[in-house]
Amino acid sequence: MERSVLWMLMCLLPLSCRTQNIPPEAVLNCCEGDVLFLLDSSGSVSSYEHSRMLVFLSELLLPFSLGEDQVRVGLLQVGTRPRLEFGFNAYGTQGGLQGALASIKPLRGDTNTVEALELAQDQVLRPGGADGTRPGLPRVLVWLTDGVKPGDVIGPMEELKRQGVYVLVVSTGHGNYQVLRQVVSPPVENHLYFVDIDDMSIIKDDLRDAIIEIIRAERLNVKDVSTNSATLLWRPVLQGISGFYEVRFGPVPSSPGVPGGGTGTSPSTDGGQYERRVFPSGSSSAQLTGLKPDTTYTATLTPESNEVRFNKLSVSFTTKPEVLSPAVVTLSEVGSTSARVTWAPSQQATVTSYLIEYSALPRGQLYTLRVDRRQNSTLLRDLQPGTTYLVTITARHSSGKEGAISVKVCTEEVTPALVDLQLTTVGSDAVQVNWRGSGPDLKGYWLTWEGQQSTARRSSVYLPPDSLSTRLTHLPPSTRVCVSPVYQSARGDGLCCTARFHSEASAYGYQT
């Protein structure tokens, strides 16, 4: 009777958060890390033993999901000259990995484990290298050996562990227990295995569980955090298993008056006010909406399944402050009397209207323009040419708050063309030049002349704005004369005429 009661009580006890003997289908998408296998294939290992080790590795790794954001596997063989059979980037599918394991041949020769460890440390297990491990993820070295004369491996193994590498050992011999005991990462009882070559399948599940314990991807990540939304990301550990994900989120409780937490009665995920959502077993993300700006939230993810017990994952994040004013202003369609102003973001959800204010610098008259919240641009009209304006865009929010941003707009200068140009020949090599120009910002005139011969030299002169005529002498035959009005920012369109000298002085009209 007492034994029956004891058995019933044991059945009712909750499962451990880190379940042992996880079924193979639960291993899919469970983990993220780099695992290097150090396989003894020296002369002390027979061909039969070598093949049995490879079969063991094939069965051990088969349930894992492989890839850049999951588990990556490498294999380094130990012989007289150790050789990297394949690195972490070689195989991203089980088909490729299983084919590679089936085709590996032993190296034979001496058991040069020390050199193999140096190769592993310098090239394979170094984070960030071209063929190395991924920074920030777990690194695991699993050493499969027959235990025969491994060499002085304690020092190299200690250096690997000091660098953050987890060391596990499987020995098919029963010697060198003290040496192997020193090289594995604690706890020794979970990371050191002695087994006969024909009984390796006995430790397969335990070794896989030990690896999973190290590289299990139990992280809840947050991305795309805005003022009122955020996205949760997690590894879909329920793929292949019946169940669902429960997501709970709410503001972090805080004392009264503490920013980001509310008034002290803020909801939490442990009780009180919070939001709860349920997602199917194939999900790997959740969009959280309706959040408050500049508030710290806690979100928890609980994978629920009757087959496997998983840990509850939590993460905290702070939403961005409310964007009161537009962040970016761009100008387009800028002319002499108008300019288009465009702003972003539009903030339609919280803005009631936009107020546009503009005035000429330094002390021009202030003009105002109200814009509907659905607009994010407006055309400013009736501006003064060649003038700098200060434009201020104010976003008026439904909360009563306002935010403004200012930008300078420079309208284009009006540059009227030359009105008239006339040439009158004087004698055989001189010409009288007369023109008419206008414009309030006229700075002067640029006059150029050049003969038609290929060897003729071009000459030019700048004249003040009150000059409306000049005489040019010593000109070659058929001289072309051009006059252009000069303004503050550019030249206006000019006029050109060609002076042809005859025995009689004649007047020629202008030619454009």
C-alpha cells in the first residue's frame, strides 16, 4: 500500500523545466550554437570502431535543425596529421551532413590530439573568423576517443574552456579516467561518458540532452519597437508537437511618479491588468499593438504542451517616446514665388492638424496656414523672389501636446532677359553697342566679343548696371558681340549680334 501511494505521488510531481530524454521531434528548432566533434581515427582505432562512432554521430545529430540561425556542426579527425573534414559552414541540411558522415575514412597513424586541439582553437572554434564560430553563441567540443595515449591534452583543453568552449568527452576505453575527468566542463557526471563501442547507443539520448542543455535557444527577442507597437520573436520549439504559445504582456509596475511605469497601479504579467494572447504551435512571432509611448513593458512566452515541459521566457522593452513633431522635412518645386514643403512621419493616428507658419527673414510678415492631418505636404504661394523664408511646421496632437520643426526655404531669384541690343558700325573696325535691361536686383552686364576667324581671340568686360552702351574698337571683320545681364545668383538670358563692316556705316538690329 505504501509503495503504491509513493508511486502515485511521484507521478503527480511536476516535470523538470529542463526535461531529460526529450523526444527527437522536440529537438527541431530547439537550439542555436556551434558543435565541433573531435573524432579519434588514429591507428589505435580499428575500422570497425571508427565506423561505429560515425553511425553514433549520425543518429545523435539526426533530430537537430541545421542552418545559419540554428545548429552548425563541424568534424575534426585525429591522426598523425589532424584534418578538418568539414567546417561549420559546410552543411546546412541533414541530407548533406548525413552523406558526409557516411563517406569519412579514418586517418590512421599516431594519436596527435594536441595538434588537433591547436587546430581547433586557432581556426575552427575562433569566433568571427571566415570558417569560425558565430560570436555570442555557445561553442561545444565533443571528443570521441578510445582513450589510448591521447597525449598532454590537459593544457589545451583548459585553454579552450577558459575561452568559453564547453568540452564533453565520450571514451570507448576505460583508461585515463583522471585525465578525461579534468578536461571536461562541469558537471562531470553530465559531460563524461565511458561506454563500450557496441553499446554507444545507450548514451545517445543523454549526450544529446547534455548538448541541448548548453545550446538550447531559450530567448525571447524584441524588434521593431515603436511608440505603440513591438514584435516578439522566439524559436518555434513546438513544431512537431501538439500545443500552443501563450503570450502575456503589460507595463512594468513602478512607484508613483516614476517615468515609464505609470502610477504605481500599472498592470503586470503576474497579476492584475495585462493582455493575454494565444498562438498556434507553428508560430514564431507576435505583434503587440496598442502600447503606450515611453513605457517599459514585460512580455512572457509560455510554450504549452502535454508532451514536453518548456521554460517560461520573459523579456522587457521600452517603447519609444511619442514623436510630437515631424522628424524630416524636404523641399521640392522651389520656384521664384512658390515652394512645396513635405514632412514625415505623417502621424495620422495621433495628430489632429498641422499649422504651417512662414515669414521672410529677417523680419518679414508672418503668414499661417492650417493643414488637415491626412496631408503631409503643402505648396506655399505668393512668395517673394530671391528671398529666404523660415518655415515652421507644428503638429497638434489629440493629447493637447504640440511639436514643431523649422526649415529655411530660399526662393529662386528673378533674372529678366536683356530687352534690346543694337550695334552701329563706326568706320572699318569699331562698333557702338547699345542695349536695354531691367530688374530690381541687376548687378551689371557681361559683354563679350569674338571674331569669326579660327585664330580670333575672345574678349570680355564687366560693366556696371547703369551702363547701357559702350564702344568697341580695333575689331576684326564679322565680330560677334554678346551682352548678358548679371544678377545676384545667376545670369539672365542675353542677346548677340554680328557686326559686319562695309564701306558705308550701317545699323544692324539685334539677333537672338
